[in-house]
Amino acid sequence: MASPDDKVIGVLTSGGDAPGMNSALRAVVRTALSKGAQVYAIYEGYQGMVDGGNQIRVMQWDDVGGILQRGGTVIGTARSADFRTREGRLKAARNLLEHGIDRLVVIGGDGSLTGANLFRQEWAGLLAELAAQGQISPQTAAEHSYLSIVGLVGSIDNDFFGTDMTIGADTALQRITDALDQIGSTASSHQRTFVVEVMGRNCGYLALMSSLAGTAHWVFIPESPPETDDWETLMCDVLRAGRAAGRRHSMVVIAEGARDRHGNPITSAQVCKVLEERLGEDARVTILGHVQRGGSPSAFDRWMSTLVGNAAVEELLSAAPESEPQLIGMRYNRVTHMPLMECVQKTRAVAEAISVQDYDRAMELRGGSFKEQFRILRTLIRALPHPPPPDVRRLKLAILTDGAPAPGMNTAVRAAVRMAVDQGHRVMAVHNGFDGLIRGDLEEFTWMDVHSWGSVGGSQLGVSRNVPSGSDLYAIARTLEAQGIEGLLVIGGWMAYESAHKLYSERNTFPAFNIPMICLPASIDNNLPGSELSIGADTALNSIVQVLDKIKQSAVAFRRCFVVEVMGNYCGYLALMSGLASGAERVYLNEEGVTLKDLETSLNDMIASFKQGKRLSLVIRNENANPLYTTSFMNALFEEEAHKLFDVRSSILGHMQQGGNPSPFDRIQATRLATRCVEFLTAEAEQNSTTCAFIGIQSGQIKIHHFDDMLRMLDIPHTRPKEQWWLALRPLVRLLS
Ligand code: ADP
């Protein structure tokens, strides 16, 4: 058996660049080195492989330092015509063997991965030819008889089978959503109509999700063209009705591959002309273009790419060389392995279905969640609700937000109000959370009352921060009875759940509490039961990571260690994930605790690395990591013991973490969950059932748990769930830093 020293890995980025490729590269290089393998970066994609020489460079640990926050790919990418020829691939094989490389991590789209697979299939033949030509020895050919390949999908389009998200898609979605928010504010000032074209030739993911997140009023995607040939009339009717209902602007989002049912392209210019001519509006086109591709990767793209990069090397080093090449992707926040070519073929099947106008199949192949979001979008963007069905029992529901504000709360309220009103129900919005229920501060909301709430952070309804007790409960019971509330949606964090549970546990005393209730997880701390990611956590993580980038940039001018304190209460999610996304050396969590020995080890590691020329060290501390080893204590300890080898600064990030407009991910999840909560409440109330439940996404599925399950899922003294999936990622922080 070969010793690990013989294992030589090459890594390349190919095809279109995507933010997050650098995080994957860093993880590949550092994982390989930590496992005793050698690793080479192949610059400029396959062209660098064909050209060889200085384009194939050995990588050391520090060569991939400081690149997590950089957009694009630092090792370059290219489209290579040479690699499409056998002659080019022959040269590429020879160049790889010059360094003993027979394992490749290919980060690219379907073209790049197809090329990799072909190269692998031809490998034995290429080696035989090189040996016959005397370019390599027969022994070299025998020692490297297989080429092992692992694929990672770098593509902003999120168009790939076998992974929930491709590297770069989340960042692109953030760029587009930001642009839609910005265009929306100017459009609204001038009462204009905007047509915004986004990328996606065969994939409507970016158009659909940005419309859902950025509150567009009409969307065109390739997979599901307008159902009628006269889409112009349909679109204009909807937008006209929106204006009549009081919208100050209209926004149409169009994927670049949009088409009608016969396959004829629908272009942004064409849509703009229709709007001007038929609606007499001042319409403008904005083509977002390459802005969508560029810039610093989002927090998700950094940690997700880190995970798949790490897993790619583990696969390459552990799988038998002759085994089928794998694609490493993410499903439900976990790394997955799928046969590479099966994924490529299934990905292509969608494009083929679109090209033969089999749109039902295209939508089917995209999967249930995509179809569900399209359906939700088509309701939310309406100017007015559907006329109520004649036989509907008109329910009266109440909605409140409670606990610390979390970005995405307003988005959830908007979706819940519209979904309920659309089904003919009445919605009472409660001001200031449970306090509002105590004081009877309720207001009926109609369709346009939540207009433009989707993109706004904080809580428009207001929150309270007390768990009701004693006479509060009488007051709440009175309000519920007086208002005739038949179902309650509670959007919030730990305290909101506690308050709702309190009502549930007091049902015997207060019959008014015998109504269906459901809690929707909204807390930046991500510490709620039955939910892997609560609403607001993604936004907070992005805010933290952006600040850490700036802190790192400022610190690198000196030799400096930064100790940064992040929120999370007793839950280390924000600390660990921001540590992964920013390349922190050490993360302190309450879950692990902090000992003096830990601090001493960190200090000694830092002293050693600063002595070797390191300029920056980042330590992240959860706010409740340890009550006595505080941020200022750590600062003082490190500063004193560094003996001027480096200086130490600390920063407590504070409430900026709770603020900001919600990220697209938080908006989309808030919308999905709120929709499902309304479905739950109405179904329960219609059957006169009084189930109380809490909702969340677990393993990619929306799950609803009964209140009776809540307590056993909780670590109550630490206000967090007993099971936390992300704790499994702890070793990665240490491995990669
Ligand atoms: P993406 O990987 O983003 O889909 P491309 O389709 O442009 O981007 O592919 C990137 C590169 O991968 C191409 O320039 C070419 O060098 C290589 N490639 C793509 N398809 C093949 C193929 N069928 N055979 C060999 N090489 C290919």
C-alpha cells in the first residue's frame, strides 16, 4: 500500500468563476497537507493543465491564507479549447505526471466536470501513448494507472443535481436581492416600472428566489413559461391591479433564458416595450450582468465550500482509485456524495426538457421545494387576494412577534397575512408581542398593510420581552375571547416559545387558550427546538462575517490578535460558523466551556505562529462561553503573556448582529414557514382541533412538532436544544486554521 507521502492531489477551478471557490481551494489545500498529501494548484483551469510549467504549482499552508473573503478564484479559471482535444489532454496528462499528480479536485460547472470524467476515462490510453512515445517511463505509467476525480460544483446558477446549493449561488442571490431592494426604492420614488434581468439560461433559481426575497411583482423563468400565449395581457392586468391597489412601483424579474410556451425567447427589452405601450408607464430595464458573479462570498458560500472542499480530499484519499468519481455536494446542511456523471446527466435533463418544451417535466426535475416556492410566489405577488371561496369558514387568526427582534420577522408576518387573507380569513396583528395580547392592542390587517414588509429588518409589529404570568394570563384570555381569536401564530425566539408554552400549560385554568397555536423560529441565536436554522441567523452570520473581514484587514497592518465576542446566548452557532467562515484560529463556545489550559494552549500556539511571521490571529468567543473568562480577561491575559511579540485588541460586536435587512435565505425560509403555519392553523381550526405546535426545517423538510415534545428536546438551563447539528463541524475550525 502506498504511503500517504505518495499521494499527490491537483486542484483546479474551471468554467465560470463563482464566489466561494477560494474557500473550497483553501479547504482542499489545508486538508490535503494536514493528511500528509502533497497538493498542487493548477492555474487557469484546464488550460493551465495543458500548458504545464509554472501553471502547476505546489501549495503550502500559507499560500491559501487570507483568501476566504476574496471573490472569484485566486488560481484563475479559463475556458480551454485545447483541453477539448485529445492532443490537449495528452499534454495535460504528461504535465500532471511530471509532479506525480493522479488525483484531482475539479471545481466547476457541468462542462468542467464532463471534461474531467472524459479525461479519467481516457487516462489509461493517454498513459500508454505517452509511454510509447517515451515521454514517461513504463514504471510511471504503472504507478499512476488510475486518475481519481472528485467534483465540486462551482456555479452561481444553482443549477446542479446532487447538491442543494452550488458554490456561489447564495452570494449571487444576495447580490440580486440587494439590487432589487435598491431599484425598488428609486422605482417607488418615481412610481416607475423596472424590468430586471438576472442570470440563468436554463435555470430560474436566481430569478425565482430573488423575486420571492426581493418582492418582485412578476417573474419569468425558463422552466415554467407563462401559461397563456397572451402573457402580455395577463402580466399587464396584474401590474395594473397592483397600481390600483396602491403600489408605487412595479418590478418584473426575468431570467436571461425566459421563453414562452413555444420556446420563443422573451427578452427584457420586449417586456419593457409591452409595459410602456400597454400601461403607458415609464419603464426601465436593468441587466444585472456580471455584478451577480463578483464580490466577496456570503457566509454560507464560505462555510459550505469549506465543508465540501474538506470532504473532497477525504474522498480522494480514501476511495479506491478505480471507484466511480463522486460529486461532493450539500443536502440539508450535510455533505453528500453522489456519482458524478449521474448528477451531470440529470442536470442536463432539465435543459433538454426545456429545449423540447416539456415544461412539466422541467419543473418536476427541479423538485418539490422549487415548485412550492413558485406557487407561493404567485400568491404573494398578487395585487389583491383571490375572491374568497364561497364555502369557506371565515376564521379569525392572530399573529404576533415576540422576544429579541430577528431579521425576517416582518417577512414572515407579510407571508402569513397574505396567505391567510388570500384564503378568505381575517387576520388580527398584535402590537408588541404578548404585551399586546395582555392590553388588547390588536389591529385587523388587510393585503396592503404588509406591502413592502418583506425586505425590512427588525419587527414592525414590535415585541415584548416578558413571559406572561399571574394576572397577565387572565388578560390574555379576555383578549382572545373578546376578539374571537381562533388560531395564534407566534413568531419569535426562546422567550416567545416559553410564553406560548405557558399558555398551553394553563389551558385547564383558561379555556380561551384552547385554540390552535404554532411557533415559528425567529432568533439570530439559532437556539430553538425542532429547527436547524432559525430565521435571522443567516443574516446575523453575514453581518458578523462582514465585520470580521474589516477587523482582519485593520489588524494585519500590525502584529495583532483580535478577540471578538459574538451573540448567541448559550448557543455557539454564530461563534462557530463565523469562525469557519472567517478562518478564525480558535472559537470558544459555551457548549465546550473554556479552561485555563485551553487558553494557555491557544496562547502558546499564537506565540509560536507570530514568531514564525504571522501577522494576525482571530479568536471568536461566544458571549456566554464562560462567565469568568470574559472577553476582557482573555484580552488582558494574551496581551500580558505576549510580551510585546504581538498586541491584542478585543471587540464586542453587540446589537449590530440583530439589525439589518434580512438575507435572501432568511426571507425565503420565513416565507415558506409562515405559509405552512397558516395552513396548519386553518386546517386545525376548521376541524375544531386545538393542537399547539412548533415548526422548523430539519433535514431539509418542514417539520411540525407537538408542544408536548418541546420540553424533552430542550436543554433548559442553557436555553438551547439538546441536539445541535452544527457541533459536528467543530474539528474543521481547528484543522483548517
Ligand atoms: P462550466 O464548467 O462552467 O460548465 P464550460 O462548459 O465552459 O464551463 O467548461 C469549462 C471547460 O471545461 C471548457 O473550456 C473545456 O476546457 C472543458 N470541457 C467542457 N466540456 C468538455 C468536454 N465535453 N470534453 C472535454 N473538456 C470539456
